[in-house]
Amino acid sequence: MVAAGIWRDYAMDFARDAASFCAFRRAAERPQARIEKRPALRGKQGMWTLFGEVGQMLKRGHDLSNVLSPLERKLLKIVED
């Protein structure tokens, strides 16, 4: 999405208990989306979590492709003839 021009910048953070990927519309803002992997939650709700711009949890699951589905919908555009 950076190459498509939707996001301007991104950051990755690797902590002891979690890894996160943040995507920014502009470099001086809060992240538009944050994807977090917490292996400790693997047996519970799933280790992948998608957070929105203000920190709300948008989706959680065991499979990364299912968790990323709300972001992929933003790439789809309706084209009329």
C-alpha cells in the first residue's frame, strides 16, 4: 500500500512479547492501522490483531489473511463502463 500511495510511511517494532507493524498516512500522525502479533494469544483468540487509527480493535484471529481483510477492501474500487 506504500507503493500504491495509500500509506506514506510505515514502522515495525519488535518487543519481547509482541511484534507490530504500523502504517501511516502522514509521518507526523498516529498510525492509520496497526497489525500486532502476540504468540502468547495463539491458543486463545488468535495471535494476530488489527487495530484502527484511534486504537480500537478491528479484527482478531488465527490467520493473518483473514485479519487483513478490512484493509484489502480499501484497495477495491468499483469501476463502471
